[in-house]
Amino acid sequence: MRIIGIDPALRITGFGIIDDNKGSFSLVKAGTIITTANKPLPLRLNQIFEGLNSLISEFKPQVMVLEKIYVHYQHPATSFILGQARGIICLAAAQANLTLIEYSATHVKKSIIGRGMASKEQVQRMVAGLLKMKTLPKYKDVTDALALAISYSYFSRAPKFSV
């Protein structure tokens, strides 16, 4: 199964594409879509949208995993901006008929490290080890996106219990 993880933001959107062969992971592509603050918002959102469409078209993932919004109460404007970027990402998934899954950052950290309050550095090192990366990506947004994809793999294989 091919999975794309997305760490959404307006300035730096991280993405990570992995192949999951029953728990054996291989890195397909990882990177960022970077927009500049001096461009108007609609152009920045379009850049994210077109970048994702290009990735989806080229690599043909079956599932997109998106990080849920978490915004501190002291910065409400951030949630509005992030919500717009996430909306564009959801639209790209819908137009490509991708299954869209959302996980919170703590949920992902718990699945990767075993602790929901793990540091970004811990997640980065674990992801790099799981994917046998020789060097760490420049941006943690990339390893966060890869962690989302790996988490989906873990959860999709977990036994389902009924009550």
C-alpha cells in the first residue's frame, strides 16, 4: 500500500510518501511545499494545491493521512490560516478519490515513540531509523509527515475489536 502523510501549514507543508509491504516500509519521496509570505493568500493556497495534485498524480497513493489541527488558545488566528491550508489539502484528496485519515500529533507520537508527549527530535530519529534514512531531513515537517504515514500503517494492521 502506498501512503502519503501531510503535515499541513501555510508556509511549509511537509509531505512523506511510503510504501508499506505488511510492515516493511520503504521511502518513496519526502519533502516540502514552501510558500512565501509576500505572495497573496490565494496564490499560496493554490501553490499547495497544485503541489499536492502533482505528487498525487505522479506517485498514486491509496491513502492520505493528515495531521489534525492543534492551535494554542492564545493564537486563534493561526487556526484560521491552518484551516484554509487543510481545506485545500482535503480538496486535493477528495478530487483524487483518496481515503483521508486524520490523526492528532499526540496520537502519532504515541504510535511512533510510545509516548504522546515525545519530542519532535525523538520522532525524527525514530522515523529516520524505520525508513533507513542516512541523513535527517532539513525540516521536521517532513519527518512529521512520514510519521503520519507510518502511524496509519500501524493502525490499519491492528486487530479490530468489537464490544
